[in-house]
Amino acid sequence: MNAPLALLTFTVGLATLVAFLRKEPLAAWLLASGGAGLAAVFVVVIRPDVATSFLGLSVKVPGTWTILGRALVLGEANRLVVGFVYMAAAFLFAGGHVAKPGRLFYAAGLLVVGLVAGSLMVVPFLYAAVFLEGMALVAVLILYPPERPGSRAPLRMVVLYTLGMLTLLTAGWQADLLGAGSVPAEAARTATALAVLGFGLLLAAPPFHLWLPSTAGHSHPYGLAFVILISQAGALFTVFRFFDAYAWLRENALLFLAARWVGMGIAAFAALWALSQRSLARTAAYAVMADTAVILLAFSSMSLGGFELALGLSGARVVSLAVWALGASVLQNGGAGDTADELSGVGYHAPLATATVLVGLFSLAGFPLTAGFPGRWAVMAGGGTAALAVVGTLGAVSLAAVRWTSTVLRSPRDVELPRGSVLERLMLGAGILLCLLLGLFPQLLYPWVVGALSGLAGLSGG
Amino acid sequence: MTTVAGAAGLIAAWVAGCACAAGVLVPRRSVVIPALLIQFICAAILFSSLPTALVFAYAVVGACVCAILAVTPAGGDVAEESRPAGVPSGMSFRLVGVLLVGLSSVALARSVMEPGLAIAPGVPDAAGLMIGLGLLQVGLSEEPLRVGAGLMAMIGGFEIGYTTVETAIALHGLIIGVPLLIALVVAYLLVLSPAKGDAST
């Protein structure tokens, strides 16, 4: 059996099993987090088409699955990034038992991960757009769980991803007409414009961000974090593959300059909106948008270092957003709510969960000594207007976090929040520690995530 | 023979356009679902360059989509009680919107895809009408059934145009399967949030 077929069969099989066990949360949790972790290890350890020693056995697994004349390929170009997606999913599933995002979370989450992995393996890579559309459709089950009926916001995500799919397929057709080599920028204008529009739709860049704050206002914070992290990882790598495949795109200096200005615009917009929110989830949603702007600013440097930095930042946000979501979920599950009024003084009733929320939010902002800082520091070290934008974003989103700190430390309200279990306190503490640890020792995370770029010869110059 | 095929294509294109317009103008479940079925059938007729099996598969997908939506309990006839606040969407507004968007979409599609040897008559019209009116439907409502119908119209219109430039069967197979997933998601959302009643009567 080839590696892509084995991986996808395992993922879908596990999702089916977990779906049957949805009323047994402990079993579903163990299977989903353990299974995703096992799949990540399989992808990273097993080198397709190369004889590899695995558990004492010499194994050689074919890396190509041909289906209807097209192929799913797991090779050196995408092995690490597929592993990253499964690892991120395993990490998020691990917190699911405490966060309790809904009984469909694990099954739908595994399908989402499988579809994103499919989008990373499919050749030609333009087919990724259809896989990401499928991912957005399955994600509705996570964003709109049966336990939380009442909102229609998740359909906005589907609408925008559908438009993204159609735009990217059209861009791909135009790109195929131009070929992979160097083409004058004027000749590639239509393809470039379509590709940029498609990227904007998939990365939820304003004005295509509408689903993000409206979903944040309704969905479970942990489900929202999962969907954002996994979908954006797939979208970001699709962008990388686009730039890797077409020289006329990655050699267009004007496009990178435009990306820098767009990045600064998004940073200013998201930072100001994050500051003005009275909903914790929406503050985090805009902080994520500001983080996307920083990724775009790193990418706009048009250098290998910048591309690596963009990937590294996307790895750091997994920890920051997951930690925030874990704390926010514990507070919401305990009945604390999401608005500033509801969370006023909550720090005295649930100190550990509140601390987790704040550390996650500061890390999303990129505050020093948290996981989000080293990447921002590297972008700032590059100097120029991008550095100023990063400083501004960091300051504004940190100020929003400071505002939330003062809110949760106001005079305590007369409310009772349930005392968490040992496992809950352990996980919240571990989340805080991880955020701080990766802030102090970024070398634990960055080299591994950045290595995912080595397979893209066009971008890495290999 | 070519003239007959061309006329059939043109008729199918405009029937699909009228079905899309009906879905936008009359936001009732009893109109939206049959209109969707007509769109699927007309789109299948216009997939001239696809293998017969795939065309048949698309028609079957259309039938399944409509069956799924028809059997989904939605607490009465779904109407547009969920329109976005502040967006005008009365009958006269929708009628003007359909005319403006429909005609401009056809004009735009004809300027992008000129009928010729590779593109059969009716293909640009159908693609333009379905994408344009589907987008209008998505913009005018937040109700899952109507948004889903709009999305499926957009994908159908895109696919009609895309078959003239892309020959990969696997890709068309994947795109054809997307409406089925959309129907399942719409059904899921309808079950979770049944409509309160028919506001259009």
C-alpha cells in the first residue's frame, strides 16, 4: 500500500470510528489525539520511496497514489508540512478533552485534517482548491456543533472558500497558459490578479475576513481555533506551492511590494479592531488576523529567510491560539461567558484559566517572552516599514490584552465557577509553560517547521 | 445538426437562467428546489465536452441534492426571514437585481468566452447567468437553503465554462461532487435551525 492511500485510509477510518464513539468522549479523545500523533510520526519517520528502518523493520513505502490519471504524492517536497498539520491536529485534539468543543469535534476534525493533507499531496497542486473547499464544508460541523444551534455565520466561510476555489482554479488555468518559467509581469497580469484574489479569500484577508469575527461570536472557541489553524496552514502552503511552481509569480518584485503594503494595511485594520472589541473571542479573531499580516510581511521580503520566517510564525501561532482557546473554553464551559461584562472579575474565580487566556492572547500579540515573539523579532530585525508595522501591531494587540487583563481583574462578581479537575489544571498549566518555553527557546519549534520549506525547490533555491 | 445542437444549448442556457432567477425572486422551498433541479439538468446538457458518464453523474448528483433538500425537515416552507439586516430585498428590488445582474453577467461572459469551435452556443450565457444570479442569491440571503442553492448555481455555471478549458476528468469529477457536500451541509444546518415560517406569502 502506498503512503498517501495508507494515510488517508487511516484518517478516514479513524474519523469513522471516532464518530461512532462520539458519546464516549474519553475514548474518542484518546483515539483522535493518539491517532493523529501516530499519523504525524508515520509521515515524518517513513520516507516514501526510500528504505527506512521503522520499529526495527526495513520498510520501503511507495509515495505515489495514482487515481483517475492524477496523483496524490507524499514525498520530500511535502512530507514535513503534512507531518506539521497532523502534529498540530494531535496537539489540538489533546486539549479537546478539557476544552469540550462538541461531540462532533474529533470526527469532523480528523476529516478536516485528512482533506488538508489531501490538498498538500495532490498533484497538480491546483486541485488543492477543491480539497480546501471540502475542508470548509466539513468544518461547518465543528463551527456549528449540534450543541450550539442558532447562527448562520459558518456558511459565510463556505461561501468565501467556494469563491476562493473558483478563483484559484481560474488562476491555475491562466497560469497553465503562461507556463512555469519567467514571463513579463504585464503578460501575467490576469493570472496574478486572480491568484492574489484567491489567496486573499483563503487566508481570510480583509475584506474577505467576514466569517472570522461572526463565527468567533458564536462558535466554541476551541473549535474555532482548530478550524483557523488547520485551514490556514493548508491555505498558506497552497500559496507557497503557487509561488514555488511559477517563476513569473515569485520573480514579480512589484507583487511582493504590494504584499508588504497590503500586510501593513491588514495589520493596522486588525490591530485597531482587536483593540475595540468587547468580546474576547472576537479580540482573538482580530489578533489572528494581525498575525496573518505579520506572516504576510515576513513573506513580502522576497527572500528565503522571509519565507522560512512566515512558516515559523504559522507554527508559533498553533501554540498561541491553542493556549488561548483552551483557557477561553474552560471559562465558557464554566458559564463565564465571552463579553467584557460577563468576564469582569473572572480572574478571581478561575485564576488558572484566566491566566491561560491572557498568556495565549499576549502570545498571539507577539509580546516578549511568549511563543509569538521570536518570529516578530526576526521580522523587526529586517528593518524598514515592515518592522514599524510589526511594532505597531505588537503594541496595539498587546494593549488589547492589557485591557482584558484589567477587565478580568476588576472587583469580583458574585458568580460561582466550577473548580476544574486535576487534568484540566494540568493542561492549563502546561499550556502556559509551553507558551513561555517557546518564547525563551524558539529553537525547539522553528527549525522543524522551517524545514518544511526545503522540499520546495523553486522557493528554497534547491 | 449543429444548428439543432446549438439551439438546444441556447434554450438550456436560458432555461437555466430563468430557473436561477425564479430561485432568487421566489424564496420558497417549493420553488427553490425544483429550480435547482432544472439548473442541474440544463447544466448537464451544456457539458458537451465531458464524457457521457460524467454528465450522467452530474445529473444524478443533482437529483440526489434535490432529494436530500426535499426530505430535510425545515419547519415549514423556508422563506427569507433571515435576510441580512439593512439589506433591501423586496420583490421589486430582487426583480431589478435579477435583470441587472443577469444581463451584465451574460455580457461579461460573452466578452470573455466567444462562441466558436471550442465553445458551443449557450455556454457563455449559461455560465454568466448561473454565476451571476447564484452570487446574487448568496448575497441576498443568509438562509441556508437559499445560500446553498446560490452556491450550487455558481459552481454549476463555473463548471459549464471550465469544461471548455480544462480536460482533466478527475478535476471535473471532484468539482461535480462538491454540490452533494453542500447539500449535506445545508440539510444539517436546516435540521439544526428550522425556519420559523413562510414570510413571503
